[in-house]
Amino acid sequence: MQSNAEIITAVYAAFNRRDIDGVFAYMQSDVDWPNAMEGGRVHGLDEVRAYWTRQWNLLNPRVDPVSICDQEDGSTLVDVHQVVRDLAGKLLVDHMVQHIYSIENGLIARMDIREVE
């Protein structure tokens, strides 16, 4: 079984390639995921696919893990460098955020986003 850091690293690489099925290989079918663009949350692979498809039709996000650390509560905290451009390449966002993952039996069950001050 892969470590949480190996899972997270593979997920970000697949996301940045726009390989949805590659990301889904590491997610539970009923994953609970934040909808950072529109607010709220999406649940399950179909809703995540629809959300990312909408997002990528409007924006070009790139997320790169800077550090990955398993927490005492069992979650995995990832410091992420997030760069978002519009489809013409104009820079909209370049900052650090934190993603907090709940991973169960080698699959992502939930992800949360925390802004870094």
C-alpha cells in the first residue's frame, strides 16, 4: 500500500495533467470535496468530474505540493502552491493554501481547504 505522501503526490500530478481518472484512482466513490470556485461541496466522483470540467472551461489552475505531513488526528496536511490563470494565460492567483485530506484504506475520503495568512 502506498503512503499518504505517495498518494497525494500522484493526485496532484494527475490533476495538473487534467487526468481526472488518474485522480479518481485515489478517491473513494463517495468522496466529499470542496467546491472552491462556486462555494459549498460536491459529493461523489460524478459531481467532482462535473465541477472540475466547469472549472477547467473557465480557468487554468495548477497546484503543487510543497510539503506533506501526516497529522496526529490521522489527516494529512499539504502546503500547496496554487497558481490560477485565465484561459488566455493572465495570472489571477499565485499564493499558498493548505489542503487537509482524510485518507481511508488508501483512498481519499474528504478534502478541505484552509487559507494561509
